[in-house]
Amino acid sequence: MVSYLEERQLLPGETLYQVGDAANNLFLLMDGDLLLTPPGESPRQITHRRAGEEAATECATYLASVTSPGGARLLVVPRGPLNNLLAARPLLRDGLWHSLTRTLAGGELADEVNGRVVSDASQSDKTSPAPAPVAVSDLKKVIGWLCTLVAPAVVLIMAPHWQLV
């Protein structure tokens, strides 16, 4: 795998990729910072040190744009060798899919490990400060997601009673 890796340098303000570009690479952030901008949303800092998880999925194109406000140094992992690695390690593929969906939904990657909040699996030995109170906008997102998941189930369960079938 190492033989396929390339290093890429981004200048301050340079765009790594835009929405709709072919998702040919996963990027691992070695130095610098990256901003992710999903369509119709404000830019937000990428805190988990990777971008382009779409390359590890069935997505043909990137679903958000990524820029580097202060410059960055990245390792580039091409899609082909990445998929060969992921075929042998399905849990890693699942982790990258989880990372992509959480990132696009605006959430931080966090897991409970022995009662500690860990911001990334690579930092499992570092604890985060206590979580901040939940904002009203976060509650709206949670309620929205719950409605999205529960409404179809209710329709399926109640369809015979409502004479929909």
C-alpha cells in the first residue's frame, strides 16, 4: 500500500476538491487545516484528519468541497489500492462510511470508550473535555432525523389499519 501513496502540498486558500469532482482519492491530513463545505452550508473545520472518504464508498463523486485556508500537507491514497485494502478489511470500510456520513451531517466523530469521549480512533488515549450543552439547532436535527426514520415505519405498520394495502 505504501508504494501507492503520494504526498500533496496545498497552498493557503487552495481547493483540494469540489462537489461533483471524481472521488478518486482518500486524503490523510499530515499538517495544516482543511475546511469542508457541503452544498448550501457554511464551511466547517475538518477535525478528524482525513477527507475524501467517498473514495472508500460507491460514491462516484465527492459530496462536498474541501479547501485549505492556511495550507496543508496530505498523503493521497488512490481509490484502487484503497478498495483492495478495504476488501480485506470490511470494518475499516464501515468506519470510513460512518466518518463520511457523520461529517456530512455536521456531527463530530465520537465514541464512548471506557466512559471517555474520544474524538477519533487514532487518539483513543486522549480524553475530550465534557460535552457542551446541546444547542436548539442540534435538537432540531435530531428530531428531523428521528422523523425521517420513524415515519416510514409507522406507515408500514399502520398501512392495513388505514386501508393503504
